[in-house]
Amino acid sequence: MNCIIIDDEPLAREAIEMLINQTDDLDLIGSFSGPETVTSFMENNTVELIFLDIHMPGINGIEFARTIPKETFVIFTTAYSEFATDSYEVDAIDYLIKPIKLGRFQKAVEKAHTYSKLFKADYADNSVEQVADDFFFVKAERRIFKVYFNNILFIQGLKDYVVMHSETQKVITAMNIKTIHDQLPKDMFVRVSKSYIINVKHIDSVDNNTVYIGTNEIPIGSIYRDFFFNEFVAKKIVSR
């Protein structure tokens, strides 16, 4: 994947470049101290992935992420953990806290590669074909998938698609997250942020800002927090 770095700290840019050099299948084609000159660069170069700092003078990373093409993925790199929830509001692939360890960096890159491969397939005809009591059929990747609600761990909205995650597969289809939420059992699925719907049966633990499902850490958005804790944590998960 062609990638660039945007960070106002020279040492931070050097650290990320070292991580890129230790990671397969990444081609660093640019490194920038701020977003101001990046737009013109992206008009003349194919940028598939941006490692983007958030806390920068002038245009911050969250604001800039709202302006990039839908074909370009973002991994935020920041020293400030409090921006994590905001980062997923702009369809970020991942959120890395500095100093970034190589293993965590490569896990985020692997996620970007996975989504890149999925998005390069033909999704023009993808759709939910039929909904039953305990499953629906999803047309994706020129096949029809029977997806049982119980098997879905969580659903992520990304760009103009939703990605259904189970323990064994990811199914992506062209649909916004509100539309698919309306077709799911309300006693099993709850929206916890702009970008995520979770299956409460698969929750391993929660804290004030995050739902943990297996190795997945799912941020809880501020406008969804009260409903989630009052309607699901207090009444259902805790009472088990």
C-alpha cells in the first residue's frame, strides 16, 4: 500500500518511518509536517493509507480526515488517548497511541490490508436479500451468505459499507449502518457509536469508554453511552 505520514513532530515522523520500514507491503511515498500541502500531493499521487497525527497546529487530524477521498484509509497516531472515540467518527481504520510498538503497528496495518482487499472487490450489487427470525441472507462478493445473528460479534460502518465480523469471517456489503441496524434484533444488538453496532451476547467486558469482544476494542460514543449502560449493561449483562 502506498502510504504517507502527517505529523508536526520530526522525531515522531522518524519513528513511524522506522516502523514502516520494518513492515511488509508498505511503500512510504511522502512525509509531511502538516495537512496544508497534502491535498495537492494526493491529487497527483495515489495514497492508499495515511498515518495521521491528531493534535497539530492549524488543521487538526480529525478535521483533515473528513476531507480525504473515500478510497484512502486513515490510521491515527497520537499521544492523546482522549481522541480515540472521535477518530472512529471519521471512519479511521485504527488508533495508535505513541510511543507505538511494532507489533501493535503491524496489527493496524494488517487490518488496513484486509479492508483494502475487501473494498477492491465488486460490491455494486451487494445487499441484504432476506431477513428471518435468526439470520439474514447477505449478497456479497458475488455469493449469498447466510449470516446467523448469534454468530455476529460486531458490525463496523466504514465509508459507504458495513463489515459484519464473526469469529470465522468478515462479510462486507454496501449499506449504511443505520439501515442494517434497523434489520437486527433490538434485544441482541445495540449501536455504541456512529461506526459500531455490537452483539451484547459476545461482550467480554466493558469500561466507561470501550467494549471488549475477544481481542477487539470497540469505542463507546458519548451520545450512545447512557443508553448502552442503562438499557444493556445495567439490565442485562450485569444481571447474568
